[in-house]
Amino acid sequence: MPEKMLELEDYHFFYGQIHAIRGISLHVNRGEIVSLIGGNGAGKTTTLQSISGLLGRGGSGEIRFLGQNIEKMKSHQISKLGIAQCLEGRHVFAQLTVAENLMMGAFLRPKGSRQDLEYVYSLFPRLKEREKQLAGTLSGGEQQMLAVGRALMQHPTLLMMDEPSLGLAPRVISDIFRTIQKINQDGMTILLVEQNSNAALQIAHRGYVMETGKLVLEGSAEELRGNDEIQKSYLGHE
């Protein structure tokens, strides 16, 4: 049986009186890319931020990572367990250099960072070329590379990515998704939130479809790509 790395069971989250996450249950097996797709406001980002502890502890239900219930843990504790998140919008430190941004990702483990830095530069040679350049002067695609690289510098067990293709040109999107696939092939488990459903399902092993805080469909990526409703609603097919 595959090892379940991450599990959510009957998880709910409220923003005040707004029931944003409505009893979802999902899992991510070790070694998988699992894609969470859906429209704006579906609850995808809230789900990721609930897992990483960025929203505080206003939820109910269970979030388990490697068998441990982390639902009541703080974000820095969750990070130490091996969960890293690339936030939507990249959020690089604009006034720091590329190299400084990357080292910020390793601040909890500075002694083990050299090998990870070399790995990041092998994935993104452009970052090596610009390591002394201020992050705020990079292009959008380069900033996305930097955001991914900074998360990898944490040396996580699970990498969560929120809309990595947002605002990027088609060619850059292709490069980013090829790199995500390469990271997974190198052993990283990935939970991917992405509105570009077609690109996400091309590289994912499995997927979940989310609407208004609920999971409405799940299956292998191949099954979801072949589903008529998914094709009409999310893949742009008639």
C-alpha cells in the first residue's frame, strides 16, 4: 500500500461566519504529485494555508502529516516537520539578492544548505547567473523560479505550490511545469494548487476538484482529463 504522507479528514475552516472549507477529506501519497483544481474562491488556497498553519488554528477535523496530527500546531512547527509552501504571488524579498533570498529558505538549517543551493542552481541556471541581482528587479518568471528555489532550500519532505503559473507567459509556464515534474522525479512529494488545470493534470498523478469549499470529484489525472464535465468547466473543451 502507498504511504500516505498527508491526510485531511472531515476538515472545516471558517472565516468568521463564512464556511470556507466544508468537510473535505483528501490524501497525498509519498512520491506523488497531487493537483487540487477549481475556480477562484473554491477554497484551494485556504486549504494549503490551513495545512501549513498560516491561517492560525480556526479549523476543525484532522490534518495529519506522516501520521501526526498537525491541526493544532503553529506554522513554524509545521515547517520544521518538513512542509514547505510556495505562496501565490511569489512574495520574494525584493531588496535582497537572489542568493540572499535562497539562504532565507535555509535559515532553520544553515549547515546543510550548500548541497541544496547547488541543486537549486542546477534546476534554475538563470538564478545562478543572477545570484547577486536584487530579487525585485527579476522578471516574473525568474521570481517564480526564486520562490520555488527558496522553498526547496528548506529541504522539505512535502512541497505545496499555490498557482505557480499565475501571470506568466506560456513559454515560461511550460518551463516551470517541466521543472516541477523534474523535482518530483527526484523524489519530492508535491501538492499543487493551480487554475491552469490542463497543465496541472498533465504532470499530476491524481487530482481533486474543489467547488465552494467542497471536494466534488477525485480520481487519477487521466480520469479527470477524460471527464466531460471537467473538460467543459476547467479544460476549455466543448
